[in-house]
Amino acid sequence: MSASKKSKLKLHGFNNLTKSLSFNIYDIAYARTPADQREYIEYIDEAYNAERLTKILTEVSDIIGATVLNVARQDYDPQGASVTMLIAEDEIEPGGKNSVAAHLDKSHITVHTYPETHPDHGISTFRADIDVSTCGVISPLKALNYLIHSFESDIVIMDYRVRGFTRNVRGRKHFIDHKINSIQDFLDKDTKARYQMVDVNVYQEQLFHTKMRLSQFELDDYIFGAGEDELKAAERRRIRNAVVHEIKEVFFGRNLPR
């Protein structure tokens, strides 16, 4: 039977599979002076404040075909922001027990940001942790490319997991309802061209892990508050080494000798 004529999976009741996509997105910068470091944190806090993050998550909800039920957001002092959205696969009538059930058995999207700078080496980093967890037919993988392009992503670390099971009309359990070999299957050509990628997948457990780092390195893209042309050759080498070292440590998840 051709794919176009293949019948959809007929379930007994609601699709109870939970599909969770988690991101750690990193932006790395070099801020030369304390003033540059403060300016970097201020820039990140403005570019990724709670209002902007809410717009991003609302677009994610639209892309995956979900309905936003509730939004909670917060900007923090001195830095950082969080947004949490409760979402549902279908539109929910306001009030009544249906509304309560939607909060219990449906889905959510969250983002937390962590701007950070350290005076010793001039390295500043911005991390955004994003979780998209859905139940039913809607899939967080549909928003994969939009999320990557919405942030200044030098490094992206992603985990995708399908949890639980659902039953067809004959009572047979289904522990996944779609084909997937790798998160890379759902990345667009532009993303694949820009990043180096490594997979660690555990297929029998429905666990998929992909790490990405930018393929091209241009020092000007990482210096905050100055241009490469303003620096002497020795300082350019020192900064390049510091930034590359930071990228490697974050990508591999461990401290490396300098």
C-alpha cells in the first residue's frame, strides 16, 4: 500500500504518548573590558527579555498547531528571564471541567535564560534552556528549525524523547507513532550546512541526542565592543584561543587543558 493511501493509526481513546524536545542553546562572546561585559549582559537582557521570549514561544505554539491556554513570564534582577506556557492540542472552551483537564493532561513550553560573564578571561556566555513537551498528534519537532534560527546559536544541544505508550483499537501498545532515526532528520538544509553535528541515540529507549557547533569561525563575530582590526596580532591570537577553548569545553561538556 502506498504511503498516500496508508490508513492512519486508529487509537483507542486519546494519544497518550508524550513527546519532549529539550534545547540548550549557547552564544559565546568575548568582552574585553568590564564596561563591555556589562554592555553584553544588558544587550542580552534586552534582546531576550520575557516579552520577546513570549513572542518566540507563541510562534512555536502556532507552528506545532497548539492552542495557548496560559502564559507566565518573568524578567529577573540582575539578569535573565523565564516564560512558561501551558498549551493544548485542541481549542478548549473556557471554564468547566474541560479547562481543568487540559491543564492536567496536555502540554507545555518553557524557556529560561542564563546570561553570564567572567572577568578572568573576558569570556561571556548566554544560555537558553528550552523545553517543548506535547501530548497527542502535535509534535515539537515541527518547531525545531524556527527555534534554532530564533537565537544566536554557536552551540545547540538537543534531546528528544518519546515517553509512555498509547493503544490502538485492538489494544496493542504503540511506544512511538512516527519514524525517526535522528533529530538531524528534521533539520533544514541551511542548518545542516552551518553546523557540525554529533549524534548519540538509544533507539530501543526512544532517546535521541544531537550536539551542534558552528562550522565556520570568524573572530569578528565573537568580539563584543570592538572590531578585529582594532587589535594587535598577539591579542587577536589570545582572544581566538580563549573563545575556541570555551566553545570546545561547552560542546564536549568538560574542562579541557589550556
